[in-house]
Amino acid sequence: MRYVSLALLLTAAALFQVPAAMAIPMTFVGNLNGANEVPVVNTPGTGFTTVILDPTAQTLQVNVTFSGLTSLTTAAHIHCCAPLGTNAMVATTVPAFPGFPIVANGMGVTSGDYHSMVLSLTDAGTYNPAFVTAEGGLGPAEMALINGIENGLTYLNVHTQTNPGGEIRSQLEPAPEPASLVLLGSALVGFGLIRRRKA
């Protein structure tokens, strides 16, 4: 009986969860490290990224905090569209997001805190021109990037002088939804109370 109660509570929690595709804007996050690079990079560098996608407004905002890189930054961007553990083409501006500190701009760093302006997904300047060409135009490139982010087929990485192929990286994953976590926590507490009564 108690297992049925837990199943009902968890089912209720799942029913009240808002699907990621309906939550506008949507937040995606990732822990950046060398172990996520393909091939793996031995580095003390770490970081965290938050990417906010609004498909309705057709915008993207990127935030990256990083430290401990082995040398100065040379590039930072989002790659699309391939599953976890594989490499993909650079989808966003090359070599880096607008204003990201890199050597080419005389601002390379080994640690930093970057917050992008709101990038328009309808602006060709937001993309790597080769990605737009590969996808068959700006419209298809936008749809590919949105689909890639929503379905776990994109990753963000930071490149350095020592590791030109990328030093730290993370697949972009949906951020946990606070309301869903509270509901699940309530369900688990309720299950604990039911179980205690029966004991």
C-alpha cells in the first residue's frame, strides 16, 4: 500500500511539472571542466554557465564564470548539434561571444565572469557563418540551435592558448525547476508521514 501511495505522489508531482518547452524563457546550465572535453583535457580549470533561451522572443543570453585555466582564453562559444560525448560544429559567433575576453582582443584571461548582452537569434552576427551555411540559411540555423539547446545536443566550451581545441566544456542541460523540486519534496515528505503512521 505504501508503494502505491509513493507512486501516486510521484505521478502527481510529474503532472504538475511544467514542460521545459512551455517555460518561456528557458534556462540551461552546465558545469565546465576538462573531463567533459573530447578528448579529455587535464586541467585545473573549472567553470559554470547559464544560458537563457527565449524561443518566442528569439533571443539568447549567455553567462560564464570560470577560473584556473592553464593559459589565456582564445575562444568561447556554443557548439551544435551532437549528443553528449561527441564533437560538433561551432554554432555561435566565432571566435567568441561578443565582449568575451580573448587574446585576439588583447583581453585574454585565465579566470573571469562573463555576462552577454541579449543576443538576437534572427541576427546573422549571432552565428558562426559556417554553421548558417551548413544548415542552409539563417532560419534553419536558428531552428537547429533552438532544437539543439532544448534537446541536450549543444555544449559550451572555453578555449585557451594551451588547449586550442577547448580546455573546459559542458553540455547544456535544463536548469532544475524550483516549483517541481518543491512539489517533489512535498510528495516525499508526505510519503514519509504515511509510512510513519503505518509503522
